[in-house]
Amino acid sequence: MLTTLISFIAYACIVPAAAHVANVAERPNAVALAGWTNLLRGFAIHGVRNVIIRNLKIGNTPTTTENDYDGIQSDTTSNIWIDHCLLENGGDGLLDLRKDTTFFTVSNNIFRNHDKAFGIGWTENVVARGTIHHNWFDRTNQRNPSADNLAQCHLYNNYVLGVTSYGHYARGSTNARVENVYFESCRNPLTKDSGAILNASGNIYQSCTGTVAANSGTAFQPRDYYSYTLTATADVPSHVKANAGPRASVCPS
């Protein structure tokens, strides 16, 4: 993944249950936030490098403006990996990667019980690069994700179930490749703006309605940057249900 630039951990923090907003400060090499617990109020990650957030339940974030009511908010951060988390019941967005946050991987997470799941953008620059795979968007409404002005956005093997507004959305000038995503009972499963580049292949649209955007332009080739193995699309629901979200095996005690 794009975040393989994170080679080792210099600082680790096991987040306590019922914590308030965690303002993530930069360390010389990397910051790891991991555990097996519930985190209330969320994270504000601003202007830092090399961050890993794994195996956390994050929610109930309606009562503070430090992170604009988001579960995880990242501004101008690079090399960030968010993996095996459950994000639900936020005040605004469950996950907002903003203001040129780049070289990110968002993998094996569950987004549920919310309106605005996962937004990327809040910038006029087209520089951000990211990979989004094996996530479960479970009956959320919008931003599943909404990817605005990304130079490279690779979405694959996500399970998008029962969304009521739109699913994967290539906004602005985003260059997106979407592979082997399973959309089920979704409204507008795949959408794009007129200025976006989109190449979608291998997807399944089961009992979906509304827009399925056509391919346009020349999308980037992820394998020019990293190797990956696609799960067969028909197997995505069972695979993601069995593996996404916090797992004892990810951060054993």
C-alpha cells in the first residue's frame, strides 16, 4: 500500500476507553494509536507524518469543536494508515481526510450508523494519493467515500451495502480506479463529476438503483506503485464481514 513508507514505530499509545479528543502530535519517526477499546470524542491529526490508527472503536463524537465533531479528522498529514477500526455514530463525519492529506491507506474498517461516512478533499489542489480497500460501508447515507480532487485514488474490494444517497463518488478532478467492489441495495452506487477521471472494472451492482457512472479518461495504474491481490468480487461480502473492524488477532493483548 501507499503507506508502506512507515517502516517502524517510534512511539506507541494504547488509547484509554472514554478518552476525549486525542490531538496527535508529531514524533521523529511515527505515531501508533492502537488497542482494543472504545474511543469517545475522536482524533484530530493536523500537520504530522507517519500515523497508524488500528483496531479501535470510534464514535459518539457530538460534543466538541476541536475536531469539528468528526471521528477522525486529518489535515495536511502524510503517510497515514487507518486499519481494522469501527467508526459509527459521529457528530459530523466519521472520517475526514482534508487539506492535502496524502499517502494514506484506509483498509478493513467498518463505517455504520451514520450520515456522512468518509470524505476526502477540502482543497483546490490535486495532489493527494490514497488507497481504500476491504472496507464495509454499512447502510450509511453519503460520503462512501466522497473523493474530491485526488491525484490518485484507488478503491478496491469494498463492500457498500444499503447506502441511501450515493456510494463511491469521484469528485472534482479526481483520478480514480475502482476495482472489484460489491455494491448491494445502493442508491447511485458509482458517481463522478464531469472533470473526474474514472476507470471501474469487475464491480457487482446487486439490487442497486440510480447512477452507475461510465468510464472516462485514462486512470492511473496502481501496480506502477505497489503490488496487490484482488479478492474475487462475489467473495467480497463474506470476506469483508469476516475480517473488517476491530479484531483480537490484530492487536493481541
